Amino acid sequence: MEVSEKLQGILATLPTKPGCYIYRNAEGTIIYVGKAINLKNRVRSYFHSDSSHDNKTRRLVRDIADIEWIVVGSELEALILEMNLIKKHRPKYNIRLKDDKRYPYIKIHWNEPFPKVTVTRQMVDDGSRFFGPYTSAWAVYQTLEVLRKIFPYLTCDREITGNDPRACLYYDIKLCTAPCIGAINQQGYRQMISDLMEFLSGHSEGIIKRVQDDMQKASDEMRFEKAAALRDQLKAMQTIIERQKIVFGSDYKDSDVIAMAREDGEACVQIFFIRGGKLIGREYFILEGTEDTSDNQVMAEFVKQFYTEAANIPEQVMLPQEIEERNIISQWLRSKRGGKKVELSVPKDGQPKDLVELAAENASETLQALRAQWQADAHRQETALSELQTALKLSAPPNRIECYDVSHTQGVATIGAMVVFEQGVPAKNLYRKFNIESTSIGAPDDFASMEEMLARRFKRWKSSQETEANVGSKKDASFSFLPDLIIIDGGKGQLSRVVKVLEEFELFEKVPVVGLAKQEEEIFFPHNSTPLLLPRHSQGLYLVQRIRDEAHRFGITAHRKKRSKLGLASQLDSIPGIGPARRKALLKHFGSVDKIKEASIEEIAAVKGLNAPAAESIKAHLE
């Protein structure tokens, strides 16, 4: 193949040391990250005769416009750097975990005196303990709902002193141990959280034995209420344990069993988690970009990416076949496990081999079910877009739909929300929010807010077109493309303001826009007083409703954050004589409650709509 002069120059200067190489396309986007013991030999091999390359590699090489490299000290360092770069940039041609940024963890705030239990999507080295990742946030919350009945951990934000006069409702319904009133001391509370962590880790025998002993002791001392509570806790734990299948003796190594199914460029990997000889859980993960890649390469990439994210690494990982770079991956896993050995094994017979085969069977069934679901979803989306094209008389299916909504509280902390759906599914990376500044003090003006938001959106579009010719200029995909359809959450009034903006930017003939009224789900068109009612059970209506609801959800969430930042849920709400108009004027003038506290009576009285008596009342209530 013909190699550009620029690339020839780079290839001639490559070092012969270990490191990572990064390929970029003509737009400067990273499209592949790899590692090598010898950078020069590895990178140059891509540009030899492509007859030995698979289709994926040939496509990759054709897209390469620039090459970077990073030299490191060892093969292990190259492995770690490669994984971090793939996670950060998610290159098009690398095998990668699908939606890996969204996987949730259970977080135990062990660094706090009275640890809470939460769900997070990031592991941070702050002294907390983590469990996961899990593929389903819903499943995580369900797990915690059960565990909280056994280990009633704190969920409030009280400062725990043990001297509060009364506990909250959760104590009464046995979902909190109430350290706030001293019903349990710090040592006892931390022991309970430690038990919860052991339970999550699958090591429950010691906990069961201790609770049984405590129950017997409480009974012997005639503390029957305490004994009954321990009996209920024991019963709940045993119910969960009974669901966990015993596969080995309790002295067997803690293990992860991994297997895979593949079809059409995607792979489903199933993991069984075996702890204390019991199968305590299982998860599946989808890998993208696996076409033209061998099974052992795909499995190696999964092991690297999963254990980069995994909160816990077991003594043993059982695999369906040998993997590439087994020795260096074992070395890396050992370093992640604090120097303790991690065995990568391929079972040849017996129960371990049966477990790997069972995991493979589960992976195959999961992938088939997911593909059927994806195909059904794609069909529904195609149907919905086709129905909208017909009903709204569009020239083509609306593959990019934008929806706008305005959220505020009595005109304060106004936020404009923009959501984008592509091919009938939300493109959350393209969502944007607007801090609305144009509304005047007093009654809220949703029409003006909508006009401001759309004007700013299309001003950004126009700016992107003017700078398009600039080489290296970075586009914001939220604004640099025109939508195929705009949906406004509102009726004729809102719609007229949007039409005004489109006409100002000479886009009215190019960008279709409709308004969706809430009561009857009527669709309004510009310059037409007759609304359209889509069939009640049509896919088109469901999609429009979903987009509208998503815009409302996104707007409300952003508004609440802004409202909290401004301090609206503060003392201002309870000051006599300070209604919505005055409150809005104060916050607009000073920016936050803290700034109002710092202001003098004279400065407050000078705000439009305020006077000296009102200013004195405000200062008195805020001090």
C-alpha cells in the first residue's frame, strides 16, 4: 500500500524500545491504541503488504493519518498504559467493553466513622471499599434493599453524636440502627458494616456463627426483644444463602469463571463469581469491535479491561482457552492483588470444566436474548420514525430529533433543556442545558426563555458553519448539525417563538418544528390552528412522548442543581413579606443566599422592589 511522506518519516524514526503506539485519523481522532515490546517492529508491520492482514486491520491502516508513541520501561508498564488509553479514548478499532462508563459499584464509605452504603459509577481511592462492577443499576439497588433489612445502615446526612433527642422513621421500621440517638455505638455499627462487606464477598459462615451465638446469649440473659431481632436477621441471611448454589467445598479457592459467546462482531462474556465454595452471583458484559479477531485475543482484552475496573480480584480465574500475554497479565493481576498470586487456569476436566461450559451456555443464551431485544428495539425505532415521517409530512425519517423544555420555580433559577435523539434513541453526550438570563423579575416568561434558548442554540450552529473551514477547529456535535425535527414541550405560544427564531436564522424552510401540548398530546404545526392526534398506541406517539419526558426529566434535574446552588431551599422561603418576585430579585442581584448575608441593609434595600423595612427583616432572619 502507498504510505504518505509524513508517515514514512515517522516510521523511520520509531524507537526499538517497549511502549504504546497511538493511531489518529485525518480529523485527529484516536482510532487505535496498541502496545509493543519493540515499537519499531510492531508499528512497521502494519504497513507491510496487506495481503496477510484481516479486513479490520486493512480498514484501520487506510484510516491512519498520524502516529504517536510513548516509550515505557517494561512490558508491564506498556500493558497498564495501553489499558488506560483505551479506557480514556475508546478507540474505534480496539475491542472495548460496551457502555463501560455506566457500570455501577456498591460503595462502602469505610473511611467515615459511621460508614454509609451508596451506589457509585466511579472507584476513587478515598479509603472506601467497593464491590462490582455490576451491569445493572436496578439489580444493585434490589440487592441493597434486601441487605438493608439485614444490616440497617445509615442513609441520612445527620452528624452522628449519639445525643439526638429522637431518631427518624427508619429506626421505627427497623431500617436503621439509630447511632444518632446512641442506640448502637460506633464499634457496633462498624462491625455491622464489616459483616455487610463480608456478606457481599460471599464469606458468611463467620457472621452466621456469631449472630447465632449473640442470639443464644441474649436469650440466656432474657433479653428476648434483642434475641428476636437477631433471629429475624439470621433468618433473612439464611434465605439469601440458600439461593447461593454450593459448587465446591468452603476451602476451595475464591474464583471467577469466565466464558464467552460471539456473533457478528459482538461478544457476550459471562462471569460466575465463586466465593467460599458458593456461586454468589453472575454478570454478563458485551464487547464491541471483536470482528476479525481470534477468541483468545478477545478473551485477553476482556480480562484486561474487566479487571482494570473490578473492585476485587480472586485467587483464581478460570478461562475457556489460553489467552495471549498470559504471563504478563498474571503479573499485572498479581500487582493489583497486592502481590498475592492470581492463577489463570483452563480447566480440563471435572467440575471446574463443567462450570466453564455452563458459563459459555449462559453467555450464548444471553447474547441470543439481547440480539432479539436489540432487533425488536431497532424495529420499533424504525417504525416510530417512519410513522412520524408520514404523519408530519417530512421528506425523510427524522433521524436526529431535538426537544426543548424550560424548568423553573416561580421564575427563579430558570434552566433551558435540550435533548437529542438519534435513530430513535437518546444521545446523552449531546444533551445541553442553558442558564436563562433574559426573563424579567416577577412572573416567569416561558415564551421568552424558549426564544433565548433556541436563539443561542442556532447562533452556535451558525458559528460552527463559519469556522468549518479552519483546520484543527473542534466541532461541538450538539450544535454543529441541524436537526431533522424539533419538538417543543408546549402549544401554540411556545411554537410561535421558535418559528420566530428559525426565521431569523433563515432555517424555517429547512428545519421542521412541532409543539406537543400536554393535556391531549396534541401536535401543533406552525401557522396552523388544527392540531394532529397520533394514534393512541402508535410507536410514533410513544417515541414523541418519550422524547418530551426525557427533556422534562433532564431540565428538572438541571434546575434542581441550580436551585440548590442558589440556596432557594433556604431561609428566604420563610421570611415574612418576601414573596416570589422579591426572592427572585434578590437572587438575581446577589447570586446566592451567602452573598445576601454579606450585604448591608442599604445594599439590600437598593434592590428593585425592596425597601428598608424589608431589608431589615431579611438581615434579621439570615443572621
